[in-house]
Amino acid sequence: MNILGKRYIFFALSLVLIVPGLIILFVGGVPLSIDFTGGSLLEVSFNAQSPNTSEILAVYENAGVSDAQVQTSDTGSYIIRSQFLENEGRDAVLMALNESIGEVTVIRFDSVGPSIGEQVTSRGALAVTVSSLLVVLFIAWSFRGVANAFRYGICAILAMIHDVAIIFSITAIGSRLWGWEIDSLFLTALLTVIGFSMQDTIVVFDRIRENSNIYRRLEYETLVNHSIVQTLQRSINTQLMTVEFLLLALAMFGGITLREFASILLIGLLSGTYSSIFIAAPILVLWEKQEWKTWFRKTAAA
């Protein structure tokens, strides 16, 4: 099975998945939830009727809240985002909704102050940065007996960046189709994917290190391809049997509150397995052979 011989196809497939989502993020902005921006989220349902969003916005404006945004969910409820509301402000809005539209049932109410949102953003970025740095140091130390050990750490980080980009791309697409947002659960899924991605990548790299001591005369690309094939069944079986089936069931039947989290985690872990086999190791071979020196030369010759 010549996996590395098709490495540029795998690179192109990743770009097809990443670029559209990043364009959406660049054009429309990052869909941050109140966990990061601060504010209040009120989800309600009306027992007697289904009002228009303009009626709900009018109630909020009469209550002195001018930045409210209304979104309908799959279950028929209304999700209303606005500036930070104290309990008194929430009660005033609910009373106004009862008087203007009809009997209302509160499904959930979340409120986060702006300072807390800033702390979540900064600490989340710090957590991703520190974990990435520790992984590079660990891999460089573990592979200290291998030539160009630092390459393994950098390639692992590139694979991790690939997985993070996949997650942001899928989330951007989901924000347009299903109203997904980047919240604290998204950060939890992101850190989990980083951990799984690094684990799978280290397993593949460790097999390359073992085989480099056994097959000393073997050409480097052949050695890496042989190592990938040896770990392929283990990586796929471990992910499918222990994680992916469970997350698929959770995404399908776990309810609307967990659907986004389970879907992002499902896609991210699939990407982590994919990147450890089809991205990290091929980049290692590309670096070893310095193929970028021949890219434009081949084009000119053609």
C-alpha cells in the first residue's frame, strides 16, 4: 500500500476542507458565543402561539435592550441574545413577553459578564499555546536519538494546526447552516482533539523511530510508508471502536444541547486520525527529501 505516493492528493483534500470555512470566517467573522463576548442568552417557548421575531425584538426594545438578536431552534423555541442582563432585567423582559405575546416558558438563561468573557478567551488561547509548546519539547526529547529530531516535533505541530483548522472550518460552515457558535464546550472539544491528534501522531512517529534502527538500509520514504501501514489498522480500529461510534450516537440522539459539541468532537477526532497518517508523516518525508526545491522546476520543465 503506497500511501506516501499519493501525499499531494491528501494535501489537496485537506485544503478543500479547510479553505472554504476559513473564507467564511474571514468574511463573516468568528461566531463567538456569550462565553467569550459576554452577554445574556435567553431561550424561551410560547405556549399559545408562535410570534414573529420582530415582535420579540419590539418587546426587548421597549425594555431598554436595543442589541437583541433572535434565532429559532429546531424544537420551535426562540434563542434571544442580548447585552448582559441582571436577574431584574431578565424578569422585566419575561414579564413584558407575557403581557405582549402570551404565556412564556423559560428553557434556559445564561449570562456572562464582559470581564469573564475576556478571561475565557485569553486563558483558552494560553492553554492551546502551552500545550503545543510542551508537545514539541516532549517529542524533541523523546526522539533525541534520531537524526533531525526537531522535525518530528514541528511536523506534529503542523498536523495539530491542520486539525484545528479543520475544526474552525467545519464550525464556520455550521454557523451558517445551523447557527453553531464557539463556546466553552467548543474549547473543550478543541483541546481534546489536540490531545488525540498528538497521541496518534506520536504513535506513528515512534514506529518510524523503531524501524529506522531495524531497516537502516531502507530508503527513507519506503521506511516511513512501511511504518504507516503497520500502525494503520491500530489507529483506525482504536478510533472507530472506542470513540467515533459513541460520538456518532451522541450527535444523533444526544439532544440539541450536545449535538454541536459531539459533532465537532466527532469530526475533530476523525481529522486527528487522518492527519497523523496522511499529513504528519508525508510532511516529514517531504522535508527529508526537500521536495519544494523541485516544485517550480518541474513546472518549468513541463
